[in-house]
Amino acid sequence: MDLTVRDMLDLEALKSLRVIAGCKGLNNKVQNITFLDAPDAIMWIRGNEFIITTLYLFRTTDEQLELIERLASQRVSALGIKQDRFIHGLSPEVLELANKRSLPLLSIPYEKAWVDLINPVMAELLNRQLVILEKSNAIRRLFTRLVLEGGTLQSIAKLLSALTGNPITIMELTNKKVVTWPNYFEYRLDPEILPGFKKGEERGLKKVSNGISDTEGVVFPVEVAKHIEGFVIVWEVKELSCLDYEAIEQANTVVALYIQRLKAVNEVNQRFKDDFIDRLLHKEFSAAYMKGKAKEMGWVLADSNRVVVAKADGVDWGKSYDIFKYFTGVLKGKFNILVGMDGDQTIIFVVPVQKDETGKNEIIELISSARERLIAEDPRLRIGMGIGRVCNNIENISKSFKEAKTACRVSIALNRICDYEGLGSYSLLVELLEFEETKVFLEQLIYPLVNYDKDNNASLLETLGFFINTNCSYRETARRMHVHHNTVRYRLGIIEDILKIDLKKPETVLNLMLAIKLHNLKNIGTTPIML
């Protein structure tokens, strides 16, 4: 519905105007009309104006050339000149520049008054704006009715396609659903490139390739609560108009409302699932009852399971919930397993185990990979992951859960995935952390070395860890630390002097090993000592 210079010249009141140069610019958009009566009036030009003038202030060829150049640079639609009043013709140089810059020059008859031009043009602009406003309101009413009728993504895509005349694809990230209308429209698109598209980009700037045809898709991110939760993609079979963008904006809002409603339903369902998992882990009902309830929720509860838990250290509930959603998103569509989060912000996975299963479990591998990606994206995150032992009946799932939580506490401290079966003495030591005796034990064997290292920029505690880990071998410790073995002997001598101990005694080495492990567990966030 844009008014062009060509459309304007078709108005009855302007048919007497004659194009004398700049014919390539007849499709320039006209949004206003004004007249040029002072040299500095150019400062107030906004673009897309039809300017009328007598050129009284621009009589020489040089002045007219400069004027044409400045008007074209400021995207003026056209310049109407009343000739035979102060000027009687334009030089070939002026006409050539107007042609080069695609700025239409229109000759206005001498007898035409400014009002004879301004009124018809303004009336046409207002009429077109009224038409656009009415169509815009009609679009809003259509989408409002769609919302009230509980419209689906399919119906939203269908309506938007009808309004824009272009195929539409809508993606929502909550349940990872994708719909396209018309159904027969084909495309090939990698969804991984979409999260980089941000809301508020310049219209038409972000486009994706179809992958099958030459058609490009214009991407419009859908924002819910300041997060990108979906995308509307308009496959540009035909160029988008102003009204098309209005329809897309309305569709985007409706999709956002749909996703918000979907998230609310999912959160309610998840609370039921969390409650179910809590009852399962605390053996509140029989195995047969729990299997039946799991089936009602769309889960299949196997006879043999193991529990895996994950927990982010030092983050608020919102961040924990985002991590929970990331894990569930990774598993969705691949495995239908029990996943929940308790009040302690611990994410719980009840992983089915095949009786003949040997080696690595595919689900656990997927959860582990997801943890690694989260940490890679934000190295400040410290996400513990503990794996409980296999239980061969539903009644013992609570035991696997307890083991997984113990392993997770160790995992957070050591900053690596821990399987309960491989914890060794850590499974016992983690229960001793809050005892007063543990504090005294560390004050005797660890803190003096920590203070010495801090005051002297030394690495006694690290050296001790390597020494114990290599079965008290001076040369192997030196090799792993990339120092001379005499340096190791010197450092260990200092340790013996500070702690008043003898490293040749097996009991002393055992006590130091336990002390270092306790130190690792208590000092979450620091690099653990190698053991």
C-alpha cells in the first residue's frame, strides 16, 4: 500500500506534471510532501519526501548540482520544479546527475498553486494509511480470535501463510515441535544455527537458506520472559510488505502466548513427576503401584535401574532449573526416562538398566556429554554428577539414590563425574566432613602446608599428593612434576620438618592420604590435589 512517485503522478490533480529526468526512481516511496524555500531547509529532510520548489535560491548550475546530490543522498522521493518563473530550463549536467542518482525531476506547470499539489497528495497518503490501519486491525482481530479459540502452532502457521502469501515454519523449543504450512512445502534446515539469532535484529537481516530450493527464510525469534523460546520463519517466496510484517508481529505474539501456556502446563506436569520420583525414592508405595503410576505419566519403570544425580554448586534455583531443562531437552525424543528435581535443586535421573548390559550405558553417556557442554559454555559452572549402583528391584531404588548423592558430593569437590562403585575411601570420608575431629585432623596435617605454600609461593601440598599417588617414589614424582628428584627430596624434607612426621612410616602416609582426600572434599572450587 506504499504510495510511489508513479502512483502520485496518476492522481487526477497531478497528471499535468511532466517527468524531465530520473525515470528510474519512479518507484521511490512517497511518505510526505513539503516545499523548499530556504538554503538550510535541507537540514530538516527526513527522507521519502516529494519536494516542490521554484529553485529561486538555486539558480546556477553548480548550486543545482549540489542540491540534486544532497537530496538524493537523503533519499528524497522526487523534486518538483515550477519552471518559467525564476528559471527557464535545466542544464544537461543537472538532468544527467538526476538520471544517475535516480531522482525524478518533475516539471510543475506555471499556473499550479502549491495547495493544488499538497492537498491531493496528503489526502491520498491519509487514505492509504486508513486502509493500512483497517487492514492492520483486521489482522489483529484474526489473531485475537485464534488465541481465544485455543489456536495451535499449525493454525497459527496456516493463518500467517494465508496473510503473507509465503510458506511458514514455526519452531518451539519447549517441546521441540516444528510445524510448516503448507504441508507440502519442503526445506532442509539445521536447527543448531537458530539459537544465535537474537530478537530485535533489523527486519530481513537474518535469513537462512532453504537447503532444497533458492528460497530464503526470514527468521523472527519468539521471546518469552526475555528468553528466546522459539522461531517463526517466513520463507520469502514473495517480497514482504509493511502489512506482512504487521501480520508476522501478531503471529509472533500469539506463538509466544502459546509457548507460555505450554510451559505452564509442563511445569505443573513436572511437579507431579517430581512428587512421583520423591515417593519412588522413599519407598512409599509398592512396586506394582509405582509401575502403574509411571505408566499414567507416560513413563516405563523398568525392574532394574540405577540412579544418576546432577547438582550445580553455588547457583540459585533459576539457574538450576535452566540446567534441568537443558538435560531434559537433551534426553527428549531419545529416551523416555524418569527425570525430576527435588527441593535441594538436585536433578534426578532414574536410568533403566538391561540385565545383560555390559560396559557403558548410552543414557549415562548422553547425560555426561550434556554436563561437559554446559561447563564448556560457562567454565564458572561446577556441576557434580554422581552415579549410583544398579538395583535389581524397584524397592531398592532409594539405595541407589543415596549412593548417587554421595558420589555427587564427591564429584563437586573433585570436579569430575564420580561412580559410587569407584569412590573407594571417599564414600566414607564424605560422611565425616562436618565432624569436629575432621577439622582438628586437617589442622594437624594439611593447613600448615597450605599456609606455607601461600606464604612462600611453594607447592608442598601438591608435591605430597604426587608422592603418595606414586607409591612414595621420588623419581616418579619428579618425572610427573617435571622437576629434579633432588628437588622432590628437598620439598619432602621441609614437609617432615613442618608436620613433625616421618614419611617412611606407612601409617603416616595413610593418614596423609586421608587428610588430603578430606581437604579435597572440603575445599570445593579449588583444584583438587592429585590422589
